[in-house]
Amino acid sequence: MNHRAEKVVRINDWVKTLPDGEPFVFVVGCFAHGVIQDDYVDEMVSVSEYELSASVVLGKICCAFEDFWGVL
């Protein structure tokens, strides 16, 4: 996930599109300068049009899966 990615998604909607029953990995950029080496990434998305800290992005991912899985 990179705030410079061309595709900005609503994370709660996006997690619903992930393949059911298949493992997946999130790569979260957490550095002030440079770019992510994305040669091993299938899809690059951003969860915001603004720069966010890695902890905020990871929190958004966790909350999206909690909603998706119905965790209270």
C-alpha cells in the first residue's frame, strides 16, 4: 500500500473483493523517502489520498477485516 498508488480504494469495500480461501499479504510502505520495490506485488493500492503513518494504515486494514468478518 502506497499513498502514491494510482488506485485509491475504500478499504472496507476492497477487502470484500479479495479471493476467498486464498492467502494474501499486505506490503505497507513505512518510510519517509524512497519508493517501494514493487516487483513482487500483484496490485498496488492506496487507502487514502493523503500520506498516513504505517500504524494508521495497518489500523485501517485491521478494522476493515473486523467489519468483513463480523468481529465485535
